[in-house]
Amino acid sequence: MTMIAKRCLVIALPLIKLGRIHSFSSASSVAFLPSFHAKTSNKASKKTLFREQKKLANSSRALCNKLWASVGETAHNSLVPGRPTWQQTMLRISDPKKSIPFYTDIMGMTLIDILDFPQWNFKLFFLTTLPEGEKYTLTPGTQEAHDYMWSIEGTALELTFNYGTDSESFKGYHTGNQERDGFGHVAFNTDDVYAACEKLEAAGVTFKKKPDEGRMKGLAFAYDPDGYWVEIVKRGEPNKIKNYFNFSQTMLRIKDPSKSIPFYEALGMKLIRGKNYGDFSNYFLASASNVDESVGDYSSLSDDEAKAKLSMMFGPVLELTHNHGTENDEDFKHYNGNEEGRQGFGHIGFLVDDVYASCDSIREMGYGFKKEPDGGSMKGLAFAYDPDGYSVEIIKRGGIDFGDIKV
């Protein structure tokens, strides 16, 4: 069996139903599955189900092989100029007095910067996982902190607070994982999931799934203060990363990997692992600063080797979950987190050297812009659309004058 065949092997996994969400794969995802996975009541319908599953699996295997065969072609041939690096994942929060302590005191992140816009009634908090023992001496909200934050090689979690949402009258944000929702979860790696979950529970954290619940043992989904899912994932080797937790992934559901993967490769990301589970596939992409350059061609690794590399990355990866068949449905579309009444996840963002040059290149992909670099009141930054309609912020490395009130 070739390496590519190993990576794209179709595996039949028992799945648990959580309402209309089918959970939890060994690749640590939650996926919406096609409607024909409802229970069948007779032999004829079961035969039909089997034929449909086989047809879908064959087409999905072909798609997976096609993707692996083209790995690197997009990045090599049409890389967006300006050295794009994945810099942020944005979530809206209702109360920073609850969310900031959760992510700093409990999940071990560091608050590196704050941008306050009282003129527009919102405030941004940026957090990241720093290597254990590294001291952060800058004061969030200062120009020095801005300079640091807009130049990091890693990825931050941006928490957006709209003034007034901390009141009792606010009914909360839409945290994802309902029908056709695109955003799934963020995740943190740790050496021992069971011990980590005991620690989280002692701190008052509640769970969607504990490590021993369901059929997939050894992984968990906790709730943050707003109800976003926070996956707890086991590292491949203990005692190699000193941090108790490290921010390890953002998961988005995609319609068609043959469009989404080249898009993010063009933004400088590398496909680290792809896994076909029969009904859905997961693709894990990392930004350049998080890639082990000694590996070279990740597609040449066996799945176990790629999984091991993935689990020991210090920075986060972008997990793209593809529910097979959605690419063939012309009308199918995921909610992107910014629709009225479904707001929660906001966007991911990339730093580039030249926003205008990068946007000229992105424009050629044909997915359009929510905000052009010179659109709106804040010049010099942009929001592009990816193939699924998720917002992708394009920010100048080093930052611009955002008009925030500094400390």
C-alpha cells in the first residue's frame, strides 16, 4: 500500500448521535453527516443505504487521492505575496471578566494586547500560548504591545467584546455546532486528558463530553464561559512541551476541500495531515512558523507519523472538516458565524507585508471581499471571503493606526 493510499484509507467508525450532530471521531472532530444516515427500518432501505455509502466512499477516496497528488502545487504556483502567516482566530464573547480568566488562569494563555474602541462600543482582547517560562513584560493596550502583537509569528485568540453584552438582558452568542453551522471548536493539547479534565472540573468548567463518555475515549469537549466548545486533545509524547495546555486548533467545516485547501495553501499554509473516515474527512493545515521544515514533504509520511507530528506542534493548526457529499450539492452552504441571529465565531486573520499587493492576488481567486483595503473608515486592512464565505482578515505586519484608545 502506498503512503498516499494509507493516508486516504476509508475507515468505518461507529458514530454516536448527539441530536443531529454525529460525534466523535478519532481525528477529534464533530461532523454533520448526510441525511441518509438516519436509522433504517427495513432490509430494502438498508441495502439502499449501503449502496449510497459505498458510492460516496468511492467518490471521497478519489477526491482525497486527487488532493494529496496536488499538495504543494497551489502554494508553489500562486502563493499570495507578502509572506502571509495565520495570526488570529476571532470569537465574540459576552463578558471579558469571565472569558479572560478562563483562557488565562485555566487554559494557560497570556493576554498580550487590548484594542479599545469606545467610539464604536467594542474592545478586542488578544491572547496566545507563550512557551512555559517566557515572561511577557509589555502592558496590553500600549503601542509597544501593539507592535509585538502585529508582528508575532504564532497565532492569537482574539476575543471581541461588544459593550453591553455583559448585562443580564443579553441572550448570548451562537456558539456553533447546530444544523449547517460552519464553526466547530477551538482546542488545546495536553499530556494527560483525564488529569486535565479533572483539573478543569475542579475549576468549575462544565463539559459537552468527558474523556470516558461516548465511544471515543480519551478526548473531551469542555465549554468556555460563552458555551463555545473547547476540545482537549492528548499530545503524542508526554513531557516534551512544558506548558500544561497549548492552543492547538481551530475547526471549520468546509463544503469542498478541492477549493478550500488550495485557498489556504496560497495563504502560506501547509497540509500536514488528511484523514478519510468514510463519511467525512479532516484536513489539518499549519502556518509556516508552525511547520517542521526537516520533514519536507508531509504527504510522504504514514498517517501515524503525520498524526504524531501534528500532536506535538506547539502552535495551532486549522482543522477543515469535510462532510462528504456537500461538494455535490449546489445549494449547500455553511453558516459563517456573521449572519444576523447566528453571530459567534467571526473570522480568522493573516499578517502580510503588503495588504494591497496581497489583496490583488487574493482577488484573482474569485471569492470576493467583505471589505476592500480602502473600504470603510479603517483603511489598510481587508476582509476577504474564503470558498465557504468565511471572513479572512488581511492585516499589515507591524500593524497600522487602528484608531484605538491606547493605555
